Amino acid sequence: MPGASEFVSFFLGGVTVSGFVSHEELARIESGAVVDVTLCGVIAVHADVGEAVPLGDVPCTFIGGEPSPFVPARKE
């Protein structure tokens, strides 16, 4: 995704997930807004295994600056 230059990383259930979003998306995430984004170039690393697993681009919803279990609506 063009413009996805801001690095984000978070820890969920023993897994570190990292990827990139645009500057505008990061500002909205940090503001605490409900934001549907596509995390680009996602890498997941399980704390017990340590091996990086590339997941590609992953849709994600952030609420209150934290990843949410809700899946973004599909845009058709």
C-alpha cells in the first residue's frame, strides 16, 4: 500500500505483531478513534518459538488505540 511508512507493533497473547500503516492512519489510531486499516507487510513472532512468520497485508480494526477482535467490513 503506497504511503504505508509508519511502523506499528503490538503484543497479543504471546505473539508480537508488526507492520506498517500510513501517517494518517497512525494519527487516527493514536487518537483513539475506531479505525479500519490494512496493516502492510505484517510479521508475527510467537514469544516461545521466536521464528518470524510473514503474513502479508492484514485488515485490522483499532479501537481506543488498541487492536480489536472485530473484523473490518469488506468493501465491495
